[in-house]
Amino acid sequence: MPPGPGVVAACREATRRALSAWFGPADTPDTRAVADALLLVSEVVTNAHTHGGVPSELRLDGTDRALWVQVSDTNPHRPRPHGPHRAYRSSGHGLYLLQRLAARWGTVPRGQDGKTVWFQVDLFPEASGPGGS
């Protein structure tokens, strides 16, 4: 990851380019799922940059239905919400967004070298019943 304040934009753009390369016009992911994935990349990288020590790696893996994202940093402590969730707060929503928008997420410790926060976004959500929604 590039150091400094441009890291979030660079990681978001790398994710956008990867999704464009992996999925052609014949098999386009759901636009809301792509927007969710880009938002979550921004949030997790921002958290790594702000709270996690030094962000060290962005890893993107795609399957035919989902995007897996891993962001590693040098802080070994697990992420945790900072107090009660309040809609009027201007920051502190990253983990709440992960809980709401990711199909699954978690952390993997890397000993004293830090941790990796990972998440999955389903790019082709299944219809939620007859007629979809």
C-alpha cells in the first residue's frame, strides 16, 4: 500500500480496477454490491490507517460470485466499536458498516506483527424469493 493520506483512494481504485478486470459486460455484478464493496474497502483501509498502525497489505480475491478482501496492518489488537452506535456521529461507523454490508467478516491475528481484517461481499446476490427483490 502506498503510505500517506492517498492510501484509501489508491486501494479503492485498485479494487475498482480488479472488479472491472474480473467481470466483463456479460456477467456484471450487482451495482449495489460493487458500491458496498468499494465503501467497505475505504472503511477498512481508513481504520487500518487511523487505528491499526501502518497499513501493510491489501489483498483482493475474486470467486465467480464474491469478492474477498483482506487488509493487514501492524497493530495486533482486534478492531472494536468505539462506544454506542449513533447515527449523528461523523465517524466510528466502519465496523457497523462491515456488520451490515458484508456477507461475513472477521480478523486473523498475525502475532506481534499485527492483524488482518477480512470481509466478503456477495457480488451476485441471490433473489430473496419469488420475483426477487
